[in-house]
Amino acid sequence: MAFKNIIIKGKSHGTIEGTGTAGGTITPGYLVNLSDKTAVVADDRAAQNVEKTFAIENDGIGDDIDEDYALADTMRFVLCQTGVEIFALVAALATAVTAGAALESAGDGTLRLHTVLSTGSIYTNAIVAFAEEAVDNSAGTAEARIQVRVA
């Protein structure tokens, strides 16, 4: 079944939409980083504090969630508040995720299981979302969609 929208629940409450210029290939559902101010890029801050900002589909031109943005495309994103449910992505060969698991940035736009760092650094906003479903992509050769609830 093909899905057309990244946001599952909560679009009218708890999201701030925006547009920007893609700083590379961006897949709707990627966690993105807006800190560059010149381009929107896949979030590269693995296990660190991040804003809960996700690329969404360009439905204004009929694209669904499987249509990537290319470098320099005008793209859409949402800054999500707690409770918004979306389709995010986990990487190929990612550790299996159980329903209810805490997820963090994997540093490439995808999410992964949250791990506690032993470096002494404290990242109070590292948990991006909680899995609403179990997804086992440990043998997958491509990224896989996962339904999550933003933390």
C-alpha cells in the first residue's frame, strides 16, 4: 500500500510548516537540519540534541512520500511538536525496532534505537520519537518506513 502523506496524525495541531532549498538528496520522512540557513540537509547529528523537523512530500505538485527532493529543489518540511505521528525512516541493516522503543537521529536523516552515551555528554533532546510499530530492517537492503510518535 503506497502512502501519500508523511504526517499521519496531528497536522492541524502541533506542526509548523516551512520551505527551503534542498542541500542534497532528501527523502520525505528524513529528519532534517535547518541550522545551515542556506540549505536543508539530512540531519547529521547522530545521538545529539536535535529539533524534530522532518521533510514532507511535495503534494502541491502531486508527489507522494517516495519522491525524493534533489539538490537545490524547493522542498517542504515540518517542525513537529510532541504527539504528532509521522512516517519516518530507519536505515538498511538497522537494528530491529520494537513498538514503543525510543528513537534518535542516526546522523543520515534516518532514525535508530536510542542509546545512552558513555562519553559524559548529556543530550536532553536526543530522543526524537517513539516507535508506534515494530520494524525489523536488520537484513534490509534499503531504508524502511516506520510509524513514529514525535517525542
